Amino acid sequence: MTDSATGRPGFDRRMSKTEINSCPMVGWTGPVSVVRTKDELAQAITKLADQTVLGFDTETRPAYSKGESYLPSLLQLASATEVFIFQFKQLGLAKPLRELLANPAIIKAGVALNYDINELKKISPFKAAGFVDLGDLAKKTAIKNHGLRGLAAVLLGFRISKGAQTSNWARDILTPQQIQYAATDAWVGRKLYLAMNNEAAA
């Protein structure tokens, strides 16, 4: 057996794509609210405001031509029991959302957060607080995989779909596949944060 095939995957060595792909596929199966109106926004913020840890992610319409770029289309936030998907086409980055993203008492956990935060600030400025980048946390806890998919395999024992990753997130009505993909990414961010805290405490 070679050195690359020994040890605890993700800790003693980086977990390979083959190992990740051998994990069972898992996705969020709980309630999802796609937030498009001010009333829906108010209801969502009420439910999110008393949370201490949220999973965080954004989705952006892919660009295929040189010089082409788009601002984020969606913001996903996962509580302990529900995932909320906010559509910027209808809401913009509304003040209640900016206030939540600036609240240091609510942890927002995800990967590659600096990029996401900077892109969101292009929609509407806010002072980000309470964000925890799971990739940075992984490095501190000596985990070799730093992306969302790799971390899910290492710490949770399953893989998440990439099927809808390059779909058109700016469309008015999201498909069930898009909703499932977007909700899963935010849910996994929250689960990983909690799992990494347990790992650090072990």
C-alpha cells in the first residue's frame, strides 16, 4: 500500500476525488422558502434573527464570454430547521438582510467568503460581521480538504451534488433542482461549522 493510500483521509492526507465520489450523495430534505416579496422577507428575518449559527452561500449566473460578469442572484441562509433562498432580482440586498449580515452575534458559515461578501457589497454596501470561512477553519484544524464538497466528505461522510452549479440562477422561477442544490450548499455550511467545532474540541 502506498503512502498516499494510508492514514485518515482528509487529515493525514488530502481526500481524493475518487474517495469523495465513493461517498453517498446526500442533500437537504427539509423545508425551503424561496423569498421574493417584502412580506416573505419579514417572515424569514423573524425566523433567522434568533439563530446563533447560519449556513451561508450565494449563487451567481455563470459567465461564458470574455468580459462578461454578473452580480449574485441568490443568497441562501440555513437555520437549524429551514433554508431560505433570497432572490435579488425581486428584493435586491434589502436592509433587513444587510443588518443580518452585519450582526456579529449571528455566525454565518461558508466557504470562499471574501469573494461572496465583496460581490454582495457591489449590490448594496454593508459592514460584514460574524462570518466564518470553513476553508480557513479547516487549515487551523489540520484538515487537508478546504472546499465545501471535500469537507462534507471528510467530516460528514457524504458528497453533495454539483449538477446545478452552472445553471442560470437569475431566472425568475427557480427549478426544483436549483432550489435543492442551493439549499443543500447552505445547509452543509452550517453542519460543517458544527462538525468542525466538535473536531477541534475532541
